[in-house]
Amino acid sequence: MLAYRHVKEEDFENIEKWLKFWKPNDIFIRDMYPSTGLLIYDSYTNTDLYAGFLWLSNSKLAQIGFIVRNPYTKIKNKQTLKLLINGLFLYAKELGYDYVISEAESEHLKNVFESLGMINTSSGVSEYIIKIN
């Protein structure tokens, strides 16, 4: 049976391993994660399957990011991913947000977003990051 829970501090080591498995050249630094994350897991085997995070703002807009699948499991289906994203939608609503935005590279994630009613507002976007001192 699938369920979700809030990400705990001890989850970050595994989540970073998953992200580095899928994108070895990307930068994932613990300070970049918000404390508002969800994890989908199999309650029978106690196996974590997907993780995703919700960045909050001072407007009514929250942002979903760092969605990642555990590469060491065989679970890879839209229903599990939809459960995570719907959980993030509900989480945002519980926190008082009315809108959710995200970005996606993978066709799989794009299709899931669109199947959940999200609208693609851009194409060809580049992402930039810097640590400001």
C-alpha cells in the first residue's frame, strides 16, 4: 500500500543519492532544500519510492521541485508519481497557497503534470543558480 509522509532530516542522504544517480553533474546541496518535502513509500516493505519538495513564497504561489524517484526500486508508474504530486498540491493548500508552479525536463513528468491539469506556460527555459556571498 502506498502512502506519503513528510521528509525527515535523515531522508536527505538517500534523496541526494537518488538525485545524483539520475543527474550526476547537477548540484544538490542540503541548504537548497526546504523543510517542506513529501516522500511516497510502500508501507508493506517500508521502501521509499519518490520524493518531492515544496518551496513557499510570500504570495499565494508555491513551487514544486526536486522530484526524484528511488533508482534502486522497480516502481516506476504514473500513479505513484501522481500520488506524490497530488500530495504536494494538498500540502500547499493546507499551508494557505492557491497556486503551484513547477518545471520539468522529463517527458514522463511533463505528461503527469499535464494529466493533473497543470498548464505548460513556457518552452525552452534555461535554469540558472548561484550562491550569493
